[in-house]
Amino acid sequence: MKLQQLKAQTQETWDKVIQLNSAIALPNSFKAEIRHFGDLRRKATWELAYCHFHARYICDVCLDAFTVVLGLSITEEDWRYPYRSTLPKEAQKALMMGDAVANYDLQETQVKGDQAQRNAQIVDAAKESGKKVRRGLPW
């Protein structure tokens, strides 16, 4: 992907995050935020910024940890595939935190009944864990 295309995708994703959080962006705030990731002339800066904002968008939109994982999964056909390894540390922490909370909640839950009932209990526990995780995230 060319640098200009990457810049446009980053701006679009940043705009989605701003709108989703009902924030008001100042005219120069986009580039100021991108500068936190490095030099604006370098493609690596824009790649890191795009991955950061994409992960924030996915984590803001998704309701539970399971859908966050699905949202951050990038297939080989996707244009973002080369950036899959540059997920921001915040998203990685969120995924690890989600796993820990879900494991704890499942250990505390007495799963009983037939297979369908047990599956429903596990799904409910995962959804509740996702809500707990979202409360602990910095965004």
C-alpha cells in the first residue's frame, strides 16, 4: 500500500474512533496524535498509527472479548494483512485481560445441565467477562 493510501485509511479510522466516542476533534488534533507514533514522513509511523486506531475502533465497537478477537483477526486476502503483527500493546493487553477474567469467571461458575444448557452458561459467562474487561480498558 502506498503512503498516501495508508494516510487516508488512518484518517478514516481515526474519524470513526472520534465519532464513536462522541468526541469533538480540533482541526490539528489528527496530525498531533499521529506524531505520538513517530515522524510523519515515515511509513512505519502511519502503519503503527493505523493499527492503533483500528484496534481501538474494534475494541470500542465489540461487545465482548470474543468479538474483539474476531475483529482483530486479519486474513491473508485483507489489505491490512502486512500490519497484523503491529497490534498496539493496549489491544494485546485487553485480549490477555479478557482471557484471564473469562477463565476466572468460568471457574467460579457451576456449569450444569445438558450440553445446550452448558453452552449457554459458558456464552453468558464470556459475555459478562467481556463487559468487565471493557470497564477496565483505558479507552
